Amino acid sequence: MSWMITPQQTLSAAKAAGLGKDSLRLGGVAVLTFNKAIVERIGELCGLEEIRWIGPQHHPYAASQVAKQGAYQGRQVTVLVPPMGASPLACVIEDLVVCGAEAIFLACAAWSLGPPVQFGDLIIPSFSVGLDGTSIHYGNTKARISANTRAVEALQEASRARRVTVHVGGNATCEALYRITPEMVKQFREQGCLCMENGEAATLFAVTQALGVPSGALFQPYIDLVKGWDPNRLDERYRATCRLQAEIVLAAGLYL
């Protein structure tokens, strides 16, 4: 099928602006996150340095805010802080794949649907359900898509090695935080969901499956939807769990 705008066009724009093949070529594992503590911990473990990659001056829509690169046990690691949301995330994932990324992880926070998940626990989505405006364009026409089995297993193994309380189950999608209802939460819980976010997990799974690259997601709750929003939850325990997320996705990348 022919697309009007492609990641190859974005890549060509970056090359025309002076970025060489070495700057644009990526290998190994890419980690996508919105959390400063995750970036910092990966930086400590991988010796991250800022890189010149696809930036806002090259991108038609969704350039990453941060692009860093290092190595973990001899394996190249790229860390990006993309724009938040499913639609821009899809573009960044396509950009990563066309530049050679071999596996992609999303490590960030999500909204808990209540027990058994507690603050400080981790969640590995094994599937994602619910409507979003992006993953449908990558084959998720039934509003349900499974995660890569090998990635889920790798994240579980890495979590067990660190004796972390981790839950494996469904992730729900809602792109309107202020319009989540108790009925919606109840329905998603009945489908086996543990958490919810705004469509990024479903998009990650759908895009990478369409492109043939393994991917996985690792979430921690920062809101319990049953209890409501409390900014005091973003405390030292939250930051410590961010650091664990960083360690786990790096280890899972080695398993893959």
C-alpha cells in the first residue's frame, strides 16, 4: 500500500539537513519513556550521551524531546522522550524501526484500576483493549491486541530477578482522562485489565507487530482511579520504582 507521508521522507529530510548515516543508524534496544528518573537511571547504567537524531527541524509531526545513546553489557541502547500520546508515538516507533532498532520498550506510568495493584508495584501488559485513534490504522481493528509473548516473558524474568511485585494482565485504553467513568473501569476490570492509559500500549503493540519488531511495556501506577488523583503519590517510592523500571527493561532487552 502507498502512504502519502513516510518515515523514509523524514529520514531524507534529516540527511538533507546534514545528519550522516552514523547519526541516524540505530541498533539494539530503544527505550521510550516520559519519566526523568528512568532516563537518569539508564544514564547511570549505560553511560548515555546526547545524540543528534531526528529533531523538530526535520520532523513533520512528532520529534522526540530527548535523544540519548549508550551501551548496556555491550548492547547499544537508545533512550527517547517522545511527545506523549498514541498518535505521535506511532511516528516515533516507525522512525526507530526505519533507523534499525531491533526491540522497543515503553517504560512509564499508568492509571491503576485498583486492587490487586498497589503503589510501588509494576504492571506488564499482556494485552490492551479499548478504542484509540491510532492503533486501528495498524491492524488493531477489534480494539484488542496482544503483546509480544517473548517480551512479556523477558520482562517477567527480569522482574523476578529483582524480587519486584509485578502483575501481568490487561491494559485498558481511554484518551480522555477527564471522561473515565466508574462503569468504564468496571467493564475493563471484568475483561482482565489492571491499568489504563491513553492508547500508547495498544499503539506500541500494533505498530511493532505490523513492522515485525518485538516490543513490550512496563508500567507503574501513579494514579489509582478508584481513589482519584493525589500528587503526593509522586514520592521517593515512585522514583525508586522508576529506577527499577529502567533496570528491568535493560535486562529484558538482553533476553530478547
